Amino acid sequence: MFSSIGPTGFILLAVIALLLFGPNKLPELGRAVGRTFREFKEGAREIISDDDSSSRKEQEKAKPLASEIASADKPEDKRLPE
């Protein structure tokens, strides 16, 4: 995306931003953009960690317990009690 924009393009964008927003508003705008990116990254990390933890819980639920495996391997005793 930015591979076609050279150093002169960045300088031109900076000059246009300076003219549009002025020298006083430009730092505020930069901070706002930085905060927005930070919040976006944090939200993405939360979604990824929630997704990972839910997939782990599903995997744990899918694993049968050792006692269930042992009882499944042995045939059930169908004799009447004496």
C-alpha cells in the first residue's frame, strides 16, 4: 500500500495535514490516532484470547475422563447380585 509513496509523498502529506489542521491541532490528532490504534489492538487481543480459551474449553470437554475410558473398555457386569 505505502510502497508507491516515496519520501516526497510523505512530506507532501505532512504539509497538507499541517495546513488543514494547524500546528496546534496536529499533535492532538496524532495522539487520538495512536489511542485508536492501541484500543483496536487491545480489542483484537481480547477477541483472540477469548477464542483461544473457548477452543481449549471445548477440547477439554471433548476429552473423556479416565474413569469413563476404563468403564468403556470393560464389559458391564450383568449378573444379579447374590
